[in-house]
Amino acid sequence: MHKKSFSACSTAAARQFSKPARNVSENFMSSFSAILMARVNSLLTPLRELSDRLSRLFCCLIRHSNKYK
């Protein structure tokens, strides 16, 4: 009987300890992914602007070259 109550206590204790650990890891992962997404977006913004400018430039060049055909 003593063994059974110890087992129940240790299981309850393990549940109590695993819950905060899981929350900490989930919080870490969510904040890490938020930081990572912010970094990726900050890197992609100049690339998007460059892509827009290049596409406008190519459109202008195509229109210009079609003018002289």
C-alpha cells in the first residue's frame, strides 16, 4: 500500500513538473518562431522591392524595344 501511494505521488509530481517544462518549451518555440519570421520578413522586404523594381524595368525595356520594331 505504501508503494502504491508513493507511485501515485510520483506520477502526480511528474505531471506537475512536466507541465511547466512543456509550457516553457512551447513559449520558447513560439517566441523563437516569431523572431525567426520577423527576421525572414525583414530580409525578404528588400528582395520584394528589388523584384518589383526589376519587373518594372523589364516592362519598360520591353515596351521601349517594341516601339522600335
